Amino acid sequence: MPDQPLPLELRLGLRASSVFYFQTRELTSEQPHFFVVVNRDPIGAKRVLLTIVTSKVEAVRRRNRDRPGTFIEISPSDYDELTMNSAIDCNVVIEKPLAELAEMVRRRQVRYHRDLPAEIFTALKAAIGASPVVEDEIKELL
């Protein structure tokens, strides 16, 4: 079976700094989370690299106390799509095949949100770059 064309909203809205909200099996939580696309050409690469936004700010701080500069904190005043202070652990980048995300969009399992503001996205990329655990292959795709 040939590849299905990408849904229009994905062709138009999928880029570095895009923010999506969905539930995924990669997380132990049943709750949906915000995810930020970090790779610069997810459609061309046919894979989407994502960081996870969590409201468990203290847990992210604790987990990364020996890796300063590898997480960022975001408040609703920084990005008004959030309702509470949040953090992104930039030592964790998950990969989703583009086809899987496209199927989730077709099933209406994904909500779009405004792109992450440029200055926050720049800090996010720098924190991923500072991570000693994210593979160089991933960093090269940013």
C-alpha cells in the first residue's frame, strides 16, 4: 500500500517549534502532554523528534541536578498555552515516525497549539545541545 498523503494540517503545521498535545504510549502517564517538535525538517526526515512538557518541575530539577543547563522552565506568562509552570527535560527526546503522527492527526487524537516562542525554542535547542545523554545524531537534526 503506498504512503498516504500527509493530512493538510500536518503539511502546514509541522515544523521545528510546533507544539502538539496528545497522549502517547511512550509515557507512563495516562494524561495527554504538550510535545515540542525539535528537528528542523520533520517532514523531509519522515521522523519527528519531540521533547515533553511536564508540570512536574521539581522532579525535572532533581533528576538533572548534576546536569545543569539541560532543562528549561516555562511559565504561562512565557507561553500562554500553558496553565501552570512547566519544564522540559532536554535530556529526553522521543522519536515518532511521521506516519504514526499523521495517523494520530487523522484520528483526531492530536491537538495543535501555537508554536513555542522563538526565544524559548532557542533555549530549548541549547539545552538539548548541552545534554550529555542525547545522541549526536539527534543533535545534528536540530
